[in-house]
Amino acid sequence: VYAGNFVRVQGLNMLVSAFDLLIREQADGGRQLVLVGEGVLKNPIIQQINNLKIRERVEILGPMPKNELLSYLGKSEILFIGLDGHPALEMTVPSKVFDYLAVGRPIVAALGGEGRDIIGRCSENYLANSSDIVSIKNGFELLIQRASPATHIDCNVDLVREKFTREYSTGVLEEVFSKAVS
């Protein structure tokens, strides 16, 4: 499942191509890709899906309220987050990084910078190269082998609870300010 904006920097074209490669190489035939969201690339993504002749394997859902989306993500088998490899994007951490971690599902992450570092702290996730379709496909293959629909990744949830709460951040800031004043 991918949830977010359908815009150029999210790597959706790479995701769709990697999914196409995955289902062509796997014999089970039951895999589905779900894209949740909206954006300027929706029609080009639909065109790509149609050109690859995988429309029956891809579901496109519109935007959802956040609580509904988090519930949906929590029931998903594997989540995907991507950002093109532009150096400027490596300085950002998309908020969906924390949403994905919080629902405790395995993540294929095709992004750089701190977002990649954060997701990489949990070995149950897979860090793919954002410009390499085979790398993204390999991530899905590995996580499919490891995961069942019921797999809950405690490491992801623990990471959010321990390192990315307001309380933790406030404590870190207090420590920095205390050292600066001393």
C-alpha cells in the first residue's frame, strides 16, 4: 500500500513498475497494489497501469480521513514510501514516515536522508534504492517472504514511542538548552 500525494517526487512510477515486475516473476497471481490518495499524477499513473496491463491488480482509493487511513494502513501487508533521490529531498522527513512506523507494518522505503535512516533503524523494514525498480521489487519479495498479513512490527511502533514523541523531543531540547546555559 502507498498512501499520499500522487506527485512526481513520491516515486509512484517506480512503485508501479516494480509491482509489475514482481507479479510477472511470481506465480501466485494474487498480489494487489493499493494506492491511496490524489494528485496531479493520478491520470499518468492510471495510464502507466493500463499500459502495463495490470489494472485488475491495482486498486486506487481516494483520500481518507487520517484515523481511517491509519486503521487501513494497520491492516495492510506491506507499506511503501518513496522520494526521488534529489539531494534537497534528503533533508526532509515526510510525516508519513511516522504514520507508517506507528501502525507497525513492514515498510519498503525508497528514499534517502534522515527518513531513510529512521526507517532503517528497524531491521524488519527494507531500504531500497529510489531509482532502481529491481531494488524496490526485491524489497517487496523479501518482506512478502518474512511477513504474514498478521505480522506486527513492534520495532517500528517502539521506535516512534521511544524516539519520536513530543515528550522525548522536549527532553532532548531541555538537555540541549541546559548545556547551552551552563
